[in-house]
Amino acid sequence: MSLRYKSLSRRGFLAVVPAAVFAPSVAAASAGTADMELVVLAAQCDPVKDGTGLTPGAGTSVRLVEQALVAEGLLAAQYVDGHFGTATRSAYGRWQESLGYQGLAANGLPGKASLTALAQNRFTLVRTITPGTRTTMQGFPFNTRTVAMLQEARRLCGVPLVVEQGSYSPGNDPTSAGTHDGGGAVDLDAEALTSTQRTALVTALRRVGFAAWLRRPRQGDWPLHIHAVAVNDTDLSTPAQKQVGQYYLGRNGLADNGPDDGPQVTKVTWEQYLRTA
């Protein structure tokens, strides 16, 4: 899921977009309320869709963000559609760059600080989310949100967790394809677990808000393990964001884009889980 700067063709830089395409009706965003949880979920799910379908419930909030990006001269008005696709994501990345962010911090996934800045004098931002501070678990780097999710999954299923790879580990494992470069990603040992325990652990991880799969040796150059990505972690790398989107589309998160072969549970974010637990 590569970063692409936006023009009317969704390829070129914004500077080549004629001023005439920015319609006066969206020159400034209308007053309203944007739900950050839904905006961030849409930013993960929408770019991997074949069409321009909306993430359920997110359309109104995403439009407010898109209108604000138009007002900043970063997005063509024709993309104000409630679909947080590649055009909106790249425009949002340009907004992050304008605030001084670089690298993974400017990959188009909204964070609390950048979204709050965009909302100023434009719309009210509610249900804000943050990955928390950096910490460690079993000696591996994580953020506090991911650790809390892992601890709750362990409580639900009673299966011990043995971390094989944490988050914030760029270049640590080439077979991970960049999914562990940012926050929210974890690999857990599955070789010492029974088949029943593996299923129980993947189920628990999904129940608390992870996109999680059992990875088998036949699928790639790796040992049997569980790979999980925390949905709506605003520190996710771009490849990890793509895996979340694929999970919501019922896929396996691998390059072959095969069907999801894991246990079927209601897909939730951590925050949604906490509200219903």
C-alpha cells in the first residue's frame, strides 16, 4: 500500500491541480462532529477496497476531514465523498508533512495531534484515540495500548503469550514486509501450543481488537506463529494498515490476498471492546 500524492489523476503532486477544481462550496469545512475512531478505521479499510465504498458509519466524519483538506489546498473537491481512499490518504500525508512530521508519522493515517490541528475552527473532534506511550513487554518494544490488548486477550483465553517480535522494529525481520516498522504489531510463538490453544488465542486477540491470524510455514519463510495487528493503532506502518483493511474485507493479510482462514468473530476495535466488556 504505497504512498501516492494526489492530483485529479491521483498520481501527480497537488501543485499541478488547477485552482478551479476546488469548488467554493467546500472551500471551508462545514461545522459538524467527526468521530476519530471511525475516521482512523476508514483510513485503514477504504484504501484496500476495489471501489469507493464507505466504512459503515464513517462517511460523515470522513467528509469533514476531506473538506478541511480541500480548504488547506491539499485535496481536490471531487474527492469529498466520505471514502478515505488513496487520494484522501495522500492528501492527509501532505497535511502531516506541513506540520513537520516525517516518515511513518506522515503516511496518511490520522493521529490525534494532526487531526486536532486540522479540526481547529472547522469541526468538533470526538472519541479521540492514542496509542499511548512506548513501553516493553518480555523485552520487546510496544506501546501501552497494544500491551493492554495483549494482556486482556491472555486473560480471556488463559493461554500463555510468548512474544517473538514486537513493534517499532524497522528492518528487524525482512519476512514481515514492514508490518512491524510502526506500532500495534506483534508475533507470538505458536509452536509450543496445542491446536486448541492456538485457536483460542487467535479468537481472543480478535475479540479485543486485533487483526490476527495463525501463520503456517507453508505460507511463507517463517515458523508456526500468530501474527496480530492492533486495529486503529495510530502508529501503524503502512503495510500494517493494509493488513487491517484486508482483515475487515475477510482476507488473510498476505500477499496472495487469500480468504481469511481464522476463527470468525465480530470485528471490533479496542475502544469498542472496552465499551461493551
